[in-house]
Amino acid sequence: MGTKTIHKFQIDPTHMVIAMPADAVILSAKAQHGVICVWAEVDPTLPKNARYFEVFGTGHPIHVDMGVERKFIDTVMMDGGSLVFHVYERTN
């Protein structure tokens, strides 16, 4: 096992699959320079796995009939707080 570090991963709204080292622990999600990012504690020497994220705006539907389970990560405010998004990771 290598040394753990914290890495940043950008969430692309058109493709929310991120390759992260196995056993990455998501710490938070925030906006940085107009982009939603997640920070995770990782061992960069481990092989990467696909992780699936979803972002929902306040007041927008979260479809619960898709057979998808989600874990809430964080709320992200952008554009001075006029845009509020909620970041989830798919867990199945």
C-alpha cells in the first residue's frame, strides 16, 4: 500500500463517470473556478475503478424509480449562491 493523498476530480455534467483509485474515500464536493469538483483521499498506486456521480439542482426531480441507490456527497453553490446543486454518488 502506498501513501494516501488527497486528489481533486472534476465532474463533467455530460459524463459523470470518474476513474478513481480503488478504495478512494470521497471527502467533499465544491465549486472551483465554475466547475463542480470532488475531493477524495486516495492511494494513487492502486488500480482505478469507475465511480458514478449525479448532480441535481434544487427543485429538480431525483428519479427514484430507476433502481439506482445513491449516497449524498455535498451541496455545491455556484454563481454567488444563485445556483445550488446537490452531488450524489451511485452506490449500485
